[in-house]
Amino acid sequence: MLIKYYFIGIFILQIVTLINSERLPFWQRARDQILNKVQNTNLEDFKFNDLFDLSEEKQEILQEEKEGYDTDYTYKSICFIDGKPMVVNNLDFALGRFRNAINISGWSYLEIETKGEYDPGFQAYAAGYIEGVLTQRVLHLHIQNTVKDYCKGYQNYCKKLMIFLDENMQYVKRKIDTAAKDNPYWQAVKMAYMQLTGIWHGYSSSKFNPSIQYEAHFVMLLNSNGDFYDLESKLNKTKDPADDITGGRCSGLIKVAPNNADLFISQVTMSGFQNMLRMLKLYKFGVDSILYPGHTSTFAGYPGVIYSSDDFALTSTGLAVIETTVKVWNISLYEATKTQGQILCWVRAVVANLLSRTPREWCQIFKRYNSGTYNNQWGILDYKRFTPEKPLPDSGLFYVLEQMPGHVYYQDLSLYLKEKTYFASYNIPFFKKASRISGFKAKGNEFYWFNWTDCPRAKIFARDHNKVIDLDTLTKLMRYNDYKHDEFSRCKCSPPYTAEAAISSRGDLNEPNGTYPLPGMGHVNHGALDYKGTNYELAKQLRFRAWSGPTYGNVPVFDWRTSLLAPKVKHFGHPDRWDFKPVDYRWETQLN
């Protein structure tokens, strides 16, 4: 196979801004307008919707018809030449591989690898910088579709949000600046912020400058997106009914095969359809494997985001980590969410994956500095504790953690998994204390939709989990949606069913003029965007099966050309028709 190599020096990247802007492609001109606006705007006057003119965007995107069909990787690396960092094609201390195949498989693919003789923070920055350079185009489009207009019409909320983020980042800065060099926790936090800054610098063609930029730039906002779910409630942002998420975000499953022949873990992401520029990633850091045992990880994620955020991740310690989001109905809990003494969820997830060897360690590390933002139910599975066709251990195999503002609950549920053979996750707390304080217990008593045992997905999982015997049957269950015929998808609605009542929801298929008990059960910009699942053999190679796009089969293929959501939901860079097949991707990076 012919491999395409690209040779670019840092100095070339700097010259980009000196070229006549009218000769640059639209996406570069727009990016430069973003940077100029961000750098010359006071924090209190910051407005996302005024950053640049989009009048040329559709025409330019249509002209670039060959994007998203890559069959080979593009390689870039950072190395030192005459003492200066240069972007070249050979591995010195940071190598990146990128392939944009979204129009072939629905995914882009990214692998980043660093070498060990350099400081961990330096490695993280270099890894981020290479990612920013390689994924510049698709990252720009993802920004367009998501955070670019996040504050449109919500200036008062966003002013409070920017103040909150700034105060929290200043707290993190003080802790990083004063932390001992041999403190793995704060060095891991530093790595996360260094990597994030590297992505921003690489994306924006800034000078290679290993450092942390404590600012709410777009890459920071993308990584904090999950935390915004709860900050919106704390800071009183009003919600658009069309984006109501009472239908739930994400479905997860841990399942033991008959006779303990295999062990599966899977997760389906549910979100707005603007978020379908997806990326499969591998990060391998050349850091001390004793201090940072999770030095290598793979996950399904997004351009510019350094953790899964869905979540589905595998680490070099044999851990598999998933989550589904849990809504906080008891808003008084948000009094516990502060800017000081706390770290946002995205950072804590990165740190826990990097530092932990066991599910218990993961929980202990993640609970530190709980921010009460992006409140989730996490499932952590340890494949080191599993041997095919042998009895499951009574402990150490599987933990569940649930976070609320001011509270974190976790427990070893290995025995539960051994007895039940499955654990399903569907956005409702499992632990009684979490259910009570979050307000879910009261909501569940009022309406079945919020009840752990009576909600549609609970009943579908209970009925169908025994059908899972291999990866194919796991995939089939997790992609399941037959809402017009399944008894558990029926409701006191008109028409009498909802496409949200499925393992893989499709809110776009509900009737716009239908009547539903909750907005989130109706026609909404919300649905399952993917599937990820792995088993014992694949997990040993940090591999998993991935299927991009909304489910189809019993329901129609999602197509932007016919979707009623198309006029109001941004989807720059998306394929029109999402009828892709699953991929069992093989990483090129050597894991050992």
C-alpha cells in the first residue's frame, strides 16, 4: 500500500497568517477570524455567535467533494532539528496518524504516540499539537456544528459561565504551579491541560510553545461540553424544548456470555444529531508505566476532545470504562458545585484513566475534587480479572460509580454481575441514595419513564439480554429500535408509541405534531449516534467494534436530505446518508 508522507516545518505553519487571506481556503480564513476575535475581545463581551461570517461556508464545503474518503493515514511528527521543534514524517518524540474516512465508514481515525525521554507535560502538549495540525479541518467543522453558536441568545448565561470557567481554571493553575513534580495526580492534571492547549495551538497554527493556556477557547469548550449539562442548570440557562433530553442520554450494557465463555461491555451514545463528526482515537504516551499505568488508551470520541465524553474507553491496564448521564432533578444540590476546590469531570475522567490499575482505584481517583458537573453513572470493568469459561470472581471485576453534586457513591458489583449475568445502564441511578438525593426516586414514583425497573429500556434489557451470546448479538441488541411494534415502546401518546423508548433512540422519527407526556418523548433533536462494543479478545488489543450513525433496519436510515431537522440543525461536513456498516478497527500503533 502506498503511504502518503507529508513534510511540514513549524515555520511553514507560522507563515500561513502572512498569506493574502483571500487566497486561503474558507475554513482557514474563518479560523483566523475566530482567533482574531477571541484575542481581541474582553471576557465580559465574549459572544460566540459573532465570531465570523458564515456566508461562504456552504458553497466552500460543497466544493470540497473529496473529503472524508481517505484510505491511508496521513503522518506527521514533531522532532528536534538543530534544537528546534519541527513537524516532519519520522518519529522523534511525537507521531500522529490521521485518516478522515467519514464518507466511507462514518468515522475518522487518529493515533497519537509519544516517546519517553521527555517530560510528561511536554509529551502531552506535543501530542495535542500534532492532533491539532492533523485534524484541523474536521475540528473546524465540528466547532461550527456545536460550540460556535452555543451562546447565541444566551449572553447573560454565558457571561456567568465564562466567569465560572475562568475562576475554576485559576484554581487549577494555582494547584498545578505549586504541586510537587513527583505528585502523579497533579502531573496528570497538568498533562490534560497541556494536551488541550497543544490541540488549540496546532489547530490555530500558533507557535509550538509547550505551556497551558488557561482560557475558554473553543477546544476547552468542546472538552467541557458534558460539564455544561449541569452548569446550565446551576447558572439558570433556559432550555429549548426541541433539545429536551428527558428521553435519556446513552445506553450501556455489561454482559456475561453463557458458561462464562466471554464478557462484553458496550455503550450507545445519545445526543443531538449535530454531533456526528465522530473519531476513533488511540493515545500512547511514553511515560513511566508505574506512575501512569493507563499510558495507552483507545476510545470513541470527537475532534479536539481528549477523552471519550460519551463515554467508552479502554486502557492499557485492562480496564473498560463506560458511562450514561444522570439528570439532577434536585437543583438545590448545585449549591455544592463551586469554582474552588473542584475539577471539572472531563479532567477527572482523563486522570482516572491514566492513573488507575483497578476499578476500585479508578473510583477513588475519580471522586477526588468532585465538581458535581457531568453527573453520570459509570461502569468500570477489569478484564484482567476475567478468564473465559472460568467462574467469575466475587470481587474486583466490576464497579459502578454514581456522581451527584457533593456526593459520589461507588460499589463493587462483581457479585451482582455474577448472579444476574448483566448490568444495564440507562440514565437512572442504581444506588438508592443517589436516586433519592437526585430526585429520581420521586420522579420515578410519579412516572414510569424515570423508574429503574419500569422504564422502557429497563424492560427491554431484562427481556433481551439473554440473547447476547457473541459480538454480533450484542451489536444487534444495542442497536435495537422497533418502536412501532415493541410493547415497551408504547405510551399514552398520539401516535401510541415513541421512538425514544428503545436501546438506540431516534427522536427524529417521532411525529412533530404528535402529543406526548414529556417533550423528550416526542419529536426532538436527539437520538443514538453510534454503537461501541468489545469482548475479552478484542479488549486485550484495545480494540472494539464501532458503528457510526443512527440505528436503521427496523427504522429508516437517517438522511439529512429528508430529515425534518436539517433546516435547524447544523451538519457541516456530515455525509447525507448514514447507512454505514460496523468496523472492527485495527490500530497501527504497536501497543507493547
